[in-house]
Amino acid sequence: MDKYILVPVDFSPSSINAMEHAVLYANAMKCDIKMIHVKRRNADYDPVINYSDYDEVLKSSAANNFKRIIAHFSGKMKGKMDYCVRDGRVFTEVCNQAKYGDALMIISGTNGVSGFKERWEGSNAFRIVSHAICPVITIKYNFVPQSPRRIVVPIDNSERTRLKIPFVARIAKNFNAEMILVDVRNDNKFSTQKKMADAMKAVTVYLDRHNVRYSKETLQVKKSKTARAVIDCAIENDADLIAATSERLDSGWQQFSVSNQQRLVNHSPIPVITIKVA
């Protein structure tokens, strides 16, 4: 077996739906699954109860829930499933487990965000995407689990955005999915056309070499509207996954600004895989 897929689980329907997706990916990519639950000390804690006792109750409850989940998925999984329980900030503990545990990727449920209200899935999903060093797939709670058949892959003229291609191609090949390469540009100047032609050629040469199916489209759109245009393109193509590239937090995205990254993760009805590059 390969590395494992890490799934943050708070036992909500959203995180269980993420688990359903994780099983599909784990089976196709020949890897195991590790679930992680991060305990939150909330207003339900009664201060008259000894905290160490309360802590044991939380651990015991999580362990029982995990055992039920493992029993439920045991007949569907080809690999192994296990879990861990951590105490702290959700995104920090998840990212640390992925980094030091050498996870292949993270699959996280998300409900997005509404105004300034933070929800477990929404706010933490974007923080996980921003801080994780491995690829992260974020999945809306109501997206029905299914093997990806078409993957929308936005391409700009930077070398960094093309660094996501090998991992996305691996997913496509394992699922026999088609990669829809989307030439995303902000203008149609001759210099832009030339740069994009070179970028697309580099990508298609790689995909041809690895026998990955693909098609090509072009989107000319204002940078601030990129996320919405990509989401619409994915919907029109009946895609099951959108592939994006995230850079260091201090540098932003070449084509996808931080605001576009947030819009993709928080508002796309279609799962988004974000791949961090240096």
C-alpha cells in the first residue's frame, strides 16, 4: 500500500460524506485511510466535573464513533483504516498529522462560510488548504460520492500552476478520468496567446507521455472573476473535480488570488483539489 489519506472527522454528515469519497480515492490509489478527530472544549463542559474525567469521556466517545465508522466501511475498503484523536486547533492538528505522518493527501468536508460566521467545516477547511503541505480535496456536504470522470484543470502561463499536473494526472489515470485543460487568460494579446500555447504544449506533452485523456478549452476573464468562471466551466462540463494550485501564503496565486482561492474552496459545489507549490 502507498501512503494514507487523512480525513478530518467531527462525526457530522459533512465529514462522513468526505469519508465516502475518501474510500473511493483510497481504493483507486491503493492507499490506506487515517481519520483524525480534534477535540474542542466548548460551552457544554461543566466546570464542576473534573476535567481529566471529562477528557476521558471525550476520548471514549470519539473512539466508539470511530469503531462504528470502521465497521460501516470495512466491507468497502481494500486497505486499512485507523484513527487518532488530537487536542488543539483543528487546522493545526490536521496539518501537523499530515506533515509528520507523511500523508498522501487530505480529504475534508466543507459547508463553506456564510457572512462572518465560522463553521467547523468552512473556516477550518480553508485554513487546512492554506497551511497543508500535501494536496487537499475539499468536498461540499451534499456532493454525492462518485468516482471522478472529468477533472477541470485551470492553466495559466506560470510554471508553478503546471506543477499540479503530475498529481492530478495520477488521479485521472487511476480513475480513467478525462482532464479538461482550461486555458485561463485575462486578455487576448499576442504575447499572452504565445505564452499560453507554450504552457499548454508542456502540459499535453506530459499527459501524452503518461497516456492520460484530455480535452482543451479557453476562458478569457477578469482575474477577480476567475473562480466563478472556473466553477461555471466545471458545471457546464459535468465535472467531478476542480484542480487548483496554491502557493506560499505570502505569495498568493499567480492566476488565483487569495480571494479566488477562498471562493473556490468555499463556494464550489464541485470538489476542489488544491496542490501547494513552493
